Amino acid sequence: MSGTGAALTPNGAPLPAAGAQAAAPRENPEEGEPGGDMLGIQEAATELGVTMRTLRFYEDKDLIAPQRVGTTRIYSRREMGRMQLILRGKRLGFSIREIKEFLDLYDVDPEHHEQVRALLTRVTDRIDELRQQKTAIEQTLEELLSIERQSLAWLKGMPVEVRSGPASAPPEERPGDQP
């Protein structure tokens, strides 16, 4: 995506602000104008920071459909915008199936209402999932730091401070463990 994190339509244009009317795309953009740039697979891969194999993978999954001139794949601004959305979705932890659902909504909802509603639902779910993971990571990190402190103290011949609770109890004393 863009450095600002703005949402883009699959043709690479920014989503309109709430209440704003989207400008209709030009039918035949001139070369050099936005929307008129066509890239080969190598140039597209370089611009997106991915491999050519990655582009072919997403084409095989029907997420993008580059034009063909003979056997050469040609990537339009639309395909580049779709790839930016795909890559952003992957970075945010969405599955290929979920990303495909988002992209498919663009074709059936030109105003993007359904797409944004679906996106909001998935984003809210993902935030909840990440918060749970963050809590689990923080708990694990605290336990590992405690083990590290205890190990360093033991190696230095100092008394080991054992914190109360199942995580810091020796294995034979942890609740639920069988001797």
C-alpha cells in the first residue's frame, strides 16, 4: 500500500472519503498518465518488492489477472493496486481466501459499502485475535525473564528468588502435574 496506509481500490485509486463521490476512471488513459502505465512481470515485481513467482502465485489463485501480449504478462495500474491490497492483507494476517473475498466485493459493489463492512468485521476480529496473542506473548515473556533471572542467580551462586504461582514452581510442585 502507500506509505500513508490509505485504502486503495483494486485499480490503484484511493478509496473516496466518507460522503465523497468517486471520480469515474478514464476509459483510455494516455501513456504516462495515472492508469496508463503498463508493466512487465519483472518491472511489476521490482516495484512491488516481490518475486515474479509471487505474482504468478497470486495469478494462479485468481487474485490478479494480468493482460497478456503473447506469452508476456502485462500488469496494469488495476493489477498493481490489487497486488498492493493483497500484500497489505497478507502483512495484516488475512488468509488468501479472505483477501479474495474483499477483492471480489469490489466487482459487485461499486460504492464499496459491502466491502468496507466486511473489512471492518474482519479487522475487528483480527484486532481481538492479536490482542489475545499479545497477552499470551507477554505472559510467556515474563515467565522466560523469570527463568533467566533465576538461572543467572544460580550460576553466580546467589540465592534464587522463586516467585509464587504455577509458572515459577519446580516441575514436581506445579499444580496438575503427576509425580
